[in-house]
Amino acid sequence: MTPLISLLRLAYSAERAAAFAYQGHAASVRDAGEKRDLRRIEYEEWAHREHLGRMLSALGERPSPFLEFKFACIGKAISLSCHLIGWFLPMYFAGRLESGNAEEYVVLERLAAEQGMSEELECIREMARVEKTHEDFFLEKVRGHWALPLFEKLFAWGTARSFNQMEREPFHGPVREKKGV
Ligand SMILES: [Fe+2]
Ligand SMILES: [Fe+2]
């Protein structure tokens, strides 16, 4: 299997894990604005999954049943844990994860370009940009929190560290219709 197919399959399944996780995250916060923003992020993850599914089938490939199962379990477990671990931890680790997701799409764009998938490059670039807005959203949430300096040291993500080199943009993802499960 090529690195491109592996990454498409991984990202396809991981997007559903993220969407499941944000369902629990949105349900666990009290603030109405935060709930709304987390739902918006969830819808954007569903939209990403749809794009990745399209790319996979255009290449004559299918999602991996193993990854689908594994990431569904991970997503549901995170979703549940959001109700148990307070406000800071889900916000921090969501931001850390999104930081890596943005980089994953930067890599995907390069692999897709090498395969001559020129018609999908703009879509992949846009997904990277949206993941960056997610990272920024969570970074703004935890900025100034007393625990952030410690977590930044321990887990290598925060105000001074990111897993990608992308420019920061304000969070303004449009609300999209929920698709798929
Ligand atoms: Fe995503
Ligand atoms: Fe995201």
C-alpha cells in the first residue's frame, strides 16, 4: 500500500474519531458559545471525512475496517471521558491533536501532488487550513490557564510550540450540514 493510501485511510477513520470526540466535548461544556463552536468543529470534521472518502474511492480504494473500528472506539472513549476530566484537559488535548492534524494534511498535499492528484490539492490545502483554525481556537481557550506552562513542557504543544509551520488565522469556520456517522 502506498503512503498516500495509508494516510488517506488513517485520516478518514481519524476524522470520525474526532467528530465523535467533539460530540462528547460539546455535551460536556456548560458555555453555550463553546457548545456552538465545538459543534461547528464537529461538522467540519464530518466534511473532511467526506472529502477523504471521495479521494479514496477515486483511487479505487476503500476505508480500512480495522482503522474504522479502532478509531470509532477511540472517538467514543474520548467522547465519554470529556464528561469526567474537567474543562482544561479536553481543550488542551484537542488543540494538541489539531496541531498534528494540520501537519498531516500538509503531508497529504505533498503525497497527492506526487501522485498527480492536482484536482484535489486545493481541497486538501483547505482542510489543513481548517485544522489550523481548530488548533488556534483551542489555543485561545487555554491561553492564560495556570496549567498551560506545565502541559506545554510535558506535551510539547502550546503558545510557543506547534506541530506545524502554518500561519495562524482567526477561527471562523462556517457552519456546515452534518453528514454521515
Ligand atoms: Fe478534520
Ligand atoms: Fe479538526
